[in-house]
Amino acid sequence: MASISTDRDAERQGIDRRTLIRRAAIAGTVAWTAPVIIGSLTSPAAAFTGPTGCNSKCFTGGNCNPDSTSLCNAPAGCSTTSNPALDVCLQATPTPPSKKCDGSNSITISVVGGCTGCKIVGYTYNVPGAGCQVVLVDPPLTSVFIPAIADHANQTCVSVQCGD
């Protein structure tokens, strides 16, 4: 009789029906959800981390410090309040690098980080006694060179359109 059960065990070396059904259910779940998860990670919306709409980012004086509110009117449809969400989206680089963002030096403003849906649509600068200058960037760009001006500006703001 012992040899009969051994023969039966030798015949059943595969997996039982319960294990087969469990494994098939797990494989089906993975196959069903993987395209959704991968698609959401690779979509442009997943890559975008900045604000939506048209927002401004302002810089003043030494070391291109951020400023909270524009002294000038932004291009049409853009907010004049400096949006902190753009902190991760924009980088100001004065030329030469040791100089300031006060208008006496050229500045390059670039869209950086995960803000691939953002474009610079304009910039403003305020010159004490002379007022505000608004420059539109058409077509919108991901990097803009702002030349030095003779009269020092006390603020430079960049308007950025994101996500639209």
C-alpha cells in the first residue's frame, strides 16, 4: 500500500488547482494595473510640477533674491504676485555670475526642473524715476536673455505660462 501512495505522489508533482487559480488571479491583477500605473508616470501631466496659468517670478538686487510682488504690470493675463511655486521652475543667472539682478548686469532666466510645460512669455523691469518697462517674448521661450540697462533697475520680473 505504501508503494501506491508513493506512485500517486509522483504523479502529482505539479501545483494543485487552488494554487493555480491564486497565481492566475495575481498575474491578471498585475497585467491589468501595470499599463495604468506606467501610463500615469509617463504622461506629461505627471512630469509637470509647477503652477498652471500665467504667473510671475520677481528678483531684486543682490544675488537675485526673490521678491513677493511686481512693481510693474505683468503682460496681459499674468499675475503680478510672485508665485512661490515657480521657485523650482526658474533659475536666474547674472552675467558675470558674481554680479547682481539689479539691471546693471545681463541676466539669463531659464525654465529648469520638472517644469517642462512652462514657457517665458515676457519680463518687466522697474527703473527708479523712469518707471516700468514691459518686454513680451514672442514666441514664448524656455530661456531668455535680459540685457543690462544703463539705469539700474530695482526689480526684474519674469512672466511664465505653465500647463496651458
